[in-house]
Amino acid sequence: MKHILCIGAGYVGGPTMAVIADRCPDCKVTVVDINADRIAAWNSGTLPIYEPGLEEVVNRCRGRNLFYSTDIPKGIREADIIFVSVNTPTKTFGAGAGRAADLQFLEKTARSIVEYAENDKIVVEKSTLPVRTAQAMSRILHSNTKNLKFQIISNPEFLAEGTAIRDLENPDRVLIGGMETPEGERAVEEIAAIYAHWVPRERIITTNLWSSELTKLVSNALLAQRVSSVNSISALCEKTEANIDEVTAAAGRDSRIGPKFLKASIGFGGSCFKKDILNLVYLCGHYGLPEVAEYWEQVVRMNDFQARRFVGNMLDAMFNTVADKKIAIFGFAFKADTGDTRESPARAVCVQLLEERARLSIHDPKALGNAKIDLADAGGDISYVDDPYEAARGAHAIAVMTEWNCFKELDYKRIFDSMEKPAFIFDGRNILDHEALYEIGFNVYPIGKKKRTHF
Ligand code: UDX
Ligand code: ADP
């Protein structure tokens, strides 16, 4: 039986290892973390992250060939293959602050492997990392005095939150990068054999290490760029009465462009897009490519602009002041079907509204706990409300931040009747039936489409 260890029981390591355990009954998979509460949650009936389908997979495998533990030394000693999926946030201090990746957690992990390993191992980078991190990783691992050999593999994760299990079970591709040496190629093959339990061989791509590391950054940069491109055009649509959904639907019919990932919004969030682009920007600067760095940085600037523009539109519509007005925030997660709020544009919108002295009443079906943490330092008048009708009662406006399906099914007549008048809806995700809302009496402000007002 192969022993697989995953260090880091987060949004990436948790779901990925659950699916590997499910699909590879001939492997023993152990997931370790320094955070004992997180491990306790993985061992309990309430998993630490919300992800559709995850609970079923965990319940099938936990205790069979999937184990969660805080015993990192034992995990390392037993493992043949170690996946590293610790967090690599953007640095907040020192050189490269605000751009470069903070690799301290990764380095500590590598040092633990050096300390506890007793035989040769394959170490797989799962976390998103700057290009050439594998080199640093290799140097640390080979600083061991036990004459142990490690093969470093890059196997970036492309799962999206909310659809993680589906993405893992049926991936567009699995990417595995390794050293171009016979030992490197054998290690790549060993990792490929794990995925080959359920992924067709033609979808398993193998490359050199650096291409694999860079592909992760580039994939996220290209996706984020698409969202920023569409959002930039949404601003132009609002000025010209073009309709962003019509424009993207027609443009997306060109098979070279394609229909996916063209939805206008208040902006992209999530732990990856901004971090990875800033990482790319930092790398380009580091390698003396300022024009390339500026090009990609604009994707992040456009995203920040979209959230500011959204609040600007709210202020314009609401007679240039929201001071002391109650505003219901529908959704705080960075996208639907997750409780994750990392880099959620909802936070940027809320902070600006609080600066304008609005009173916020925030509702989200899964993310209220994280919203409280994210806004703990924001100050101002905020309430967190489980019931959307309660959140909207007495409000001057509703701002839709997340595309939760449940928001489409609410009784907006009932909501309208309970609100101050004139009542406004700012649909930051274009998910509601704007014509129906207008008929009820709302003043409706979509993204990238004509507003519908009664005055
Ligand atoms: C992303 C990548 O998709 C995934 O491959 C990678 O492994 C991690 O980063 P994730 O951040 O979970 O996944 O979500 P994703 O579905 O990509 O959405 C990112 C953000 O873009 C969300 O805030 C989403 O609301 C926004 N978005 C997405 C849009 O605004 N419009 C779109 O058309 C698509
Ligand atoms: P991601 O979205 O990349 O999975 P998360 O923050 O959700 O990021 O998860 C990363 C996990 O890695 C956290 O649970 C954190 O406690 C864990 N971690 C960080 N450093 C170490 C370490 N040195 N050893 C073990 N686990 C670690």
C-alpha cells in the first residue's frame, strides 16, 4: 500500500486528498495540519469547509484509507509521497510586500520533512508558488545530513471552490511537472499513476517543473483577465445602453472566445486570482520585465475599480448619501456555493459603505461567520442576519454581492413592502429578474445594463 501524506488540511489539501482516497483504495492517505482545531473538524461531523459533495466523499473514506492527524513527524516518517498544500499568501512585510508570495509556511514544511524523514521520498508542490520555488525546496530538502534523496514534483491544483469535488473527479487536465532526469521522470510517472486511477491518460499532462509552476499562475491570470476585461466593458455598457449580457453572449459565440467566464460582476475574489497575479507581477519585475508586470497589474487595478465604481453608482442613485441609511448586503462569499470570503469584493464594498456611514445588515447562507471575522476591524454599524427578509426590513437598498441561487427565489414583493421608499436594488451579479423587480416598485441598478427607475 502506498502511503500518501498531505501537509495542509485547507481548501486545497482537504478536498483533493478526499478524492484521491476515494479513487485509490490501494493508497493510505493521511492529512496533517498544525492547526489542531482544523484537524478536529475534519474528524467530526462538521467539516471545516463547506463544499458541495465533500461530506459524502469524506464519510465514505474516513477511517478506511483516509486519516486526519496532527502528528506531523509520524506522517512524514511513514509517507512515500508527500503533497504540500500549506498556505502561500501574499507577503505583508519586507521585500516584495503586497506582491511576492510569503513562502515561510512552505519553508517550515520543507524543514520538517528534512527533520523527520528516514527514507527517500517524492515531495509534491500543490500550493500555488512562484516559478522556481522547486529549486529552493530542493536545496532545503537536500541539506539533510542523512543522505536522503527527494524528487520534487509540481502538481498544481485547478479546482474551483463550490465545484471542487466535480473538478477533482472530472478534471479538464491534471498537470505534473518534474525534473528532466530519469529519476524525475520516474517520479512524474508515479504521481501520474495515482491520477490514472480515474483520470483518462490523455488528460494527464506532463511538463518540466518550471512550466508546471508557471502554468498555475498563468491559468489564473488568464481567467482573472477575462473577468476584468468584461467588467471594464460593463462600465462602458452603462454609459452607452449596450447590454453586457448581450455583448458577452454574442462575443462568446465565437468559438475562439468561448462562452465561459464572461459574467460581469462586482469583481473577482477568492484566495487565488489576486495573489497569483501579484505574484506574476513581482516575478516579472524581478526578472527585469516592467512592461509585462504593468500589463498584468492592470487586471487587479480594474478589479478594484469595479468595486469602487459599484459604490459610486449606489451613492449617485441614493441622492449622494447613504449616511445613517440601512443597506442590506445579500451575500458575502466571493462566489456562490462556498462559505469562503477570502478577497471577496463584498468586503471592499462594505468597507466603503461603512466609510460613508451606512448601517449594514449582512445576510449570507454560508459565509456569515467569515464575514464577521473579515469586518471585525471595520468599525461602524453592522448586523449579521440569518434571515434575508429580516436583513432587508427597513432598508433603503439591497446590494447583491454573491450569486447565490436562493436570492433568486425570495418574495421580493414582501421585501419591497418592508423597505423604506424609494427602494433600491443594486444587483452586483445580474442574477435577479430586473423587469419583475421594477414592476414591483424597486429602482433597479444592474451591472453593465440600463438602470430601471421610477423617477
Ligand atoms: C480559481 C480558478 O478557477 C481555479 O482553477 C484555481 O484552482 C483557483 O482559483 P476559485 O477562486 O475557486 O477558482 O473560483 P472561480 O470560479 O474561478 O471564480 C473566481 C472569482 O471570479 C469569483 O469571485 C467569481 O465570482 C468571479 N467570476 C468568475 C466572475 O466575476 N465572472 C465570471 O464570469 C467568472
Ligand atoms: P489553501 O486554500 O491553499 O488550501 P488554507 O489556508 O485553506 O489554504 O490551508 C492551508 C493549511 O496549511 C492551513 O490549515 C494551515 O494551518 C496549514 N499549514 C500551514 N503551515 C503548516 C505547516 N508548517 N505544517 C502543517 N500545516 C501547515
